[in-house]
Amino acid sequence: MRIAIIGAGISGLVCARRLVGQGAQVLLLEKSRSLAGRCASRKFGEHVVDSGVQYFTLRNSVVRKEMQSVSGDQLQTISPPIFERGKVYREGEERFYLAEGNNRLGKLLAEGLEVRKESEVRGVLPRGKKWEVGGELFDGVVSSAPWPQSAALFGMRESEVPFEPNLTACLEYSIPWDGSRYATLDSTGLEPLAWVGCENAKKGRILNEKSVYVVQASTSYSREHLEADPALWIQDLQVRFEKEWGLDREKRGVTFGHRWRYARRSRGAPPPSALADGLYLCGDSVTDSRVESVWQSGIEVAELLLAKGGL
Ligand SMILES: Cc1cc2nc3c(=O)[nH]c(=O)nc-3n(C[C@H](O)[C@H](O)[C@H](O)COP(=O)(O)OP(=O)(O)OC[C@H]3O[C@@H](n4cnc5c(N)ncnc54)[C@H](O)[C@@H]3O)c2cc1C
């Protein structure tokens, strides 16, 4: 059984590992230069900052065990609380991250897999009982890309599973972190700032008595400013953040912004309609937008393919 997997984010990588472990031939095609997709981290001045996934939960025992085995000492927990409207959010919830950046998970999961980076898939074409991807034939094709991108490749309607954008700003200050809180959150969607997380809560990440904040705008703010000049919305989010967290603008350091066009599946979105034989989906096209859910979806699709392939 020869399978092509589109995208080397968490779900695609997990799916590939499970298939390869059972003897399938798998080729992962990733359009970007890096692995882990939206589980993204980057160098930011002298620091490492998570610009996508902030933290993840591990409630599912299977995912937890696999994550622990893959991540080893890299797996760490965040202790300070998150606040929503002045109250501690989900007190007692365990929150995890990877010491050297959440994107490290991509590298760890990809060990031993055949991954072609900088290989954007532009079409998936039927060839009898097989599918052609990038000039090669496969028995099955799994797309892990967000639904609007998968839909374009599979010839389906983009609107079937709506995705929401997100504007993210990273802000540095020459002020030490006081350690009292990790993040503030607004889950109503009414405030322009949906999330502010302090990267100092992740041990060893932020150096030299500085503090770094990841600010995510609400969906409606992100939609409204998606095509605007990033300098404008970074500045606007920064002013709002300073007011909310009481930080001194005189202590500002470097900033950067990232525009996530397809950040998360809309809550309560229906699953996509049936796919042609030999085409499969994993990731948040078929589940909710959380690391442990997309991990599980990778396992489930692999199991489905293995059952069909009779390996
Ligand atoms: C700003 C932000 C914050 C988030 N915070 C959290 C959080 O704190 N906790 C949490 O659990 N979840 C969080 N999420 C959600 C989480 O990131 C996603 O649900 C999860 O990472 C999706 O993984 P995936 O493998 O399904 O998809 P992706 O990570 O999107 O991977 C898909 C891959 O496919 C590639 N690709 C796309 N099209 C093509 C193509 N045509 N050819 C080749 N490759 C292609 C992409 O480059 C990408 O690498 C956040 C998401 C965002 C954007």
C-alpha cells in the first residue's frame, strides 16, 4: 500500500508514523520549509516563541502515552494560571509545551519518515483505482491541510467546513515577568484581544530579564484586519495589550506579527460530505482544532487505511 500524505503538521506526521510502523509505504509532502504546521515556533530576537499552538492538553490516555514517548524530556508543564474575566480558568488543568519550542514536535515525529519539504501539492487526480499526486501514483491520499485547502485539492466546496483566521502579534518588553499569571483569555469573542500569553511561563525561553507576550486577536477583529498592513494591527493590538496588562510603552522591544488565514475550524462546523474512494482527511477538517484531537485523528485515519489495505 502506497500512501501520499499532504502536510507535515501534527496530524499528518502522526498518521504517517502509524502507517509506516505497520509496513505501509508513505510519502509526506509539505509545502513549507518547516515541519509541524500550525504548531509553529520561531526565533524572536534572542528568544524562542510559540507563534501558533500556545500549549496543549493530554486528556486522552493514548495520545498522552505517545506524546510522552516521542517528546521525552522536551515535554514540560506550565504552572501559573490563566485568567478569564478575573477568575482562574479551568483550575487544575494540566498544560503542556515543548522546552525548545512547540514546533520541535515536528522534528521528533518525522524521525524515520520520508518527508519532502517545499513540495506543494497542486492537484490530486484520479487514475483508475489510484490517485496521482506530483506525477506519482498512490493507493490512497490523506490531506491534513485545513479544510479550505483540502477542498481545493479534492475538488470540493470550500464553504462546507468554515475556518476562522487569526492575527497574532508577539511583543517584547525590557521588563521582567512577575510570574503571577501565564495568560488572559476572552472566550466570548466580543473583545479584540482573545488571548494574551506570556512566554516567560515556559522555562528558559525568554532571556536577559525581558518578557515576551503572544497576543491573539478575536476572530471578528482578525477578519476585519486580515488584509490590512500588519504594522497597523500590530500597533493597535500592542496599545490594547499595554492597557489591559498595565505595561509601560517606554519599555517596548521588538515585535512581529503573523497572519493565520486558516487558524481554526469554526466551532460546531459540520463534517465534510463523503469523499471519493481512496481520499482521506485528518486534522481539524474532521475534528476540533486542538493538538490532541488532531493527533487522534491521525491515528484514526491510519487505522482505517490499514483495515482497508489488509496489512
Ligand atoms: C494561532 C493559533 C493558536 C493555536 N493555539 C492552540 C493551542 O494553544 N492549543 C491547541 O491544542 N491548538 C491550538 N491551535 C490549533 C492547532 O494549531 C491545530 O488544530 C493543529 O496544529 C492542526 O494540526 P494539523 O496537522 O491538523 O494541521 P496543520 O498544522 O495546519 O498542518 C497541515 C500542513 O499542511 C501543509 N500544507 C497545506 N497545504 C499544502 C499543500 N497543498 N501541499 C503540501 N503541504 C500543504 C501546511 O504547510 C501544514 O504544514 C492553534 C492554532 C493557531 C493558528
